[in-house]
Amino acid sequence: MLRTLHYITRGGDTLVTVADRFNVSVEDLRLWNHLKSSAIGPHRTLNVSEPVHLAPATHVRPKRAHAAGAAKTKPAVHTSGTAQRKAAQ
């Protein structure tokens, strides 16, 4: 995994000179460092390569095993004692 490179600006640096030094575009420097203008002062730390953004950790639930045949079972039918005796005959 690549690490983000940082550069501490010196007096006289501009976004153009920093971009040229690291072979990146001025637009990328602005994007990576959340800059709205080209003005930068000395002693400012700039990302000079694309920052690494890690995806947030997500929790994945394991699939639950369904009881085999649970959906296919017929519901129990309750009958009176007389009906059971007639069915048994």
C-alpha cells in the first residue's frame, strides 16, 4: 500500500512549483488539500500524492441456516376424541 507523501512548503513556493516538483497537477493538489485558491504560505504541510482513503469497516452478518423442511410442514390439526376414534376405526 502506498503512503501519502507530504511536503512542507517554503517561502516562495506556489502550487505550480510544488506540482512541478512532484509531477502532479495543480488541480490535484487543490483537491487533495481542500484548497480554494492557489495561495499557499510557508511552513504549510501539503499532500503531494493522493491520500489513501480506507473504506469504513462494515459488519457482515452470517447467513442463518433455515430449518430443513420447516416451511413445508403442515400445521397440526386438533380434533376431538370422538373424531379420533372414528378415524381409527
